[in-house]
Amino acid sequence: MYLEKLSLTDFRSYAQVDLSLEPGVTVLVGSNGIGKTNLMEAIGYLATLNSHRVSTDAPLLRFGAERAMIRAKLVRGEQSTVLELEINAARANRGRINRSNPVRARDLLGICQTVLFAPEDLALVKGDPSSRRRFLDELLVSLMPRHAATRSDYDRVLKQRNALLKSARAGKFSSGHEATLDVWDQHMARAGAELLHARLELVDRLQPHLKNAYAQLTDGSKEAAAVYRSTLQDSLDDDGAGASSGTRPAGGATAAETETDAAGADATSLLAEDLRLLSVEQLTDRYIQAFAASRRKELERGISLVGPHRDELELVLGSAPAKGYASHGETWSMCLSLRLASYYVMLDDARTGGSPPILILDDVFAELDVQRRRKLAAIVSGAEQVLVTAAVEDDIPAELTGRRVKVIPGGIDEQENR
């Protein structure tokens, strides 16, 4: 799949801009602050309905505008698809597919697939856990758009449950609220189990690709890994539940659990393995147990302490956490490896009927040393479409041969395209 045409209206700095693209490598060159990243941000937003730069939609609209439009023509084999996304200041965003009737914006998810590398990716290692959860969830939705509803359902229930807990902390909690909280526990347990189950499966898929990508980018002296840390594990372990107390989900122990018990493994490692083996229904039961065990603390603090919204994806280099221990070069290599791993996971899907994603490298090469530039360029150069931005053309490794596009204030210099 590749992007053949991009058109923006009132998006960021652009009143109107049209950009024609082609398969292979395209490098957009222009001074810093000229609008290169705005173009890449629009493509990424069309794919994920999220910006890699801001957390709300308001900054995406040109100052004074009430709406922005992203239009794109995508080509996959002999088939082309036209997507239109309207970003509104005062109402829900809307989309169109092949100029049909308007649909929900999230109905566009999964049609345009991208993997975007950007300087902001440093937050994947250095930032708080929310950055890594967002990475997982955006990739999850790209692979399986139905999980956009899973995330939305969970966020809605979490908001309602937190409101009830806050009222308890304010002294407005009664026996009637207790029954209502039980109901929200059931809803949140189910929604949380769906999201946790999907994340655990995704981490399993990412793991070998992360290891291989980091080895490709470095000298191979350290191995990269990702470990999913669930608050469900912590809460059940703190409460004495799980393997050591004989607690088992509905259906009894699995063969793997029995063998681990026989080996005398500690309760924490067994419980971590439990989560990967459990079904959505079994995880739902575990969450209900965990909510009951945490209720007193949650009522005291007025917030939900257990659930996917507080989980962590721990990134590990060698035997130490990447956060706080990795050098600057190692941090960049880990960030790039995470993006490459997501690219490889998408390629796995493409081999079974999906589409290879568009690779976007937004001002990344300026951040890397010469060795990492060359290694990254060699890895991505064979993709169906690679879009690169740079302030200085000399930052682009020789391996990335292809079309050059000059970005100027407010648009594209067609005479400078080559």
C-alpha cells in the first residue's frame, strides 16, 4: 500500500496544500518550522486518529478555522481508496470512504496503516508508562480496528467508576452507592479483561521482532526485551491470591500451571505466566477478585487503582531497565527498535492478507549518529513507501535514494521536486 496523494485544508499551518507521492523513498526537505512535520502528522492522524505531537485536536486546526480536512488517495495493488477526514472544533469528527455518506471517524481505522518514527519517540523509553501504553494501544487498533471500541468502552467505564469513588472520598458514599460500585466493577472487569488480553497477545508478537530489530541497529552486545507489568498481578499477589494460595480461575489449573507448581516456582512468576494463559472470561474473574481486594484503598483515595490504565510495559536492555540505565544512543536504538518491531508485526499481517504500512521518518536522522543512520536506512529502504523529512539533505544517508521534494512556507515548490 502507498499514498498517492495528500490534500490538507486548514490543517495546522496550511490553508491548502496538495502533495503528490509515489512508491519508494520520498524525502521532504525544508527549513525547520516550515511545515514538513505537519504533513507527516496529518498522515499519521489519518491512520490512528491521534497526533504524535499533541493530545487534543484543537491545535490541528489552523488558527481561526472551525474545521480541518485531510484527504488522501491510497493505492493497494490495482485498487485505490479515497479517504476524507473532517476534524471539527465543536462536534464529533467525521469521515468518508470513497466519497460515500459520512461515517464515524473511527470507521476509517485500519485502512491507512503507518509506522511513524519521530523525535517524540524518546518518550517511549524516558517518559511515563502512559506513553508506552499508548504505543501498544495504537498498534493494537491499527492491526485490529475493533479494539478502538474496546478502548473506548474501557475509558467510559473507568470515568464512571472514578466519579463514584471520588464521591465516596468526599463523604457522599452510601449503601446504595456500594451496589452501584459492584455493577461498575462488573463492567470494568469485562472491558479491562478484553484490553489486557489483547495487549498481552500483542506483546508476545512484538517480543521476537524487538529483539531482532535491536540487534540489527547495534553491535548485538545487549538484548532488548519488553515485559508487561499488570496491576492485576500486583493486586492479587499483595492480597495473597494466585498460585500460592491455591486460587485458580474458573476451569481449574492448566497443565502448564501444574508443571510449574511441581517445579516449586515462586508465586509471582507463576502469576505472571497465568495472565498469558488465561481467557478473557478468566481474566474478568481475576479483575473482580482484584477490585474486591483493593476496594478499601480505592475508596480512601477516590480513584481506580487496578486496571489496564495503570499497567506498564517495561523495556529491558540486557539485565537492566532501559529507563534510567540506557545511554542516549541505547535509548534511541530502543525507540527505533520498538517502531521497527511494530512494522514487522504489520508485515506479518500483510503476508496473510493485510497491507504493508507506510513508513514515516520525521526528522529522525538529525538525531542519530552516522552509524545508526546507515543501519536504519538500510533496514527501511526496501519498504513499499518511505516518507522522510529533513532540514538538511546531507542528514539523509546515501542508502535512501529516491525523490526529493522541497517544502516552502505554505506549500510545496513544484519546480524543486526531483
